[in-house]
Amino acid sequence: MGAGTWESHHAISNLMFCYAECVDLADFDGLSKLFAHGRIRSTSAEESEEGMNGAAVGRFYAATNRVHEDGTLRTRHLSTNVRIDIDEANDSATAKSYYVVLQATPRLPFQAIVGGRYEDRFERAEGQWRFADRVVHVDQIGNMEEHLSFDLSKGGVRYGDVVD
């Protein structure tokens, strides 16, 4: 693996940043599309080995995230320390990054509410890069009462517990 081409690096970075934008804007259909061919899972969830993909991702995020009066989550997901390794010959890539989620609501002053790491795998199919796998590690938890419908500090929530 290596740096890859600029085009590949740019396409993969865009996927990573599109995830953050979709979450912040409560674009749950967009999240479903990002993981149409890949899965997302969390080390805090019991089903971390299986994860979820496609429309299940959007349904899960819609069921567990609080959408505020402006139609967003009132968050900013920041991805930093992004390191991407690309294997152009095998149409695959990996990335590691940190994230910090900031939030402000009428009840909550602007502050960091959660921080952690992403471990990503990507694949290129028909010339387009896409998520193959995203593992979300939660390392620090702040005041999440205006963000999630469950208490993340007590562990993850199972898909079947929130989505029929």
C-alpha cells in the first residue's frame, strides 16, 4: 500500500467527509447510500462483528439520533489526522482517522460531546471508490443528552432494539 494517485486519495477523502456531512445534516438516506455496498459497525455495539449496511444504516441513525427543530443534529463531525493507504493495483485502500463531534443546542452550549477513531476499508468497483467497512471506536464521551436517544456511556445499542 502507498499514497496512491491524487484522484484516489481525493475520492476516498470525499467519502470520509461525506459521512460527516450526512450525519450532521440528518441525511439518513445519504448514509444508506454511502454504505450500500459496505458495512458500518462500532466497537461499543454487541453486533460489532456484523455491523449493518444499506438502508439499515439510515434507519438506525434515524432511530437513534435526535433531529432538532432546524432539521439537523446541530453537530459538526470533524475528521482529523487522516492517514490513507491505497493499493491501486488491487483496488483497495485503508484509512485511519480521529473524529470529534461538536454540538450546540438551545439547551446545550457549544462543546465537544464525543471523540474517537475510525478504521476504514475502501474498495474500487467500476472505477468508483466506496466504503467496504467502517469501524467506529468511541474513546471519550461528553454530554450526549441532546444527540442520541440512548445513553452511549452505558454501551452501544443493538439495531434490533431500536428498529423494527
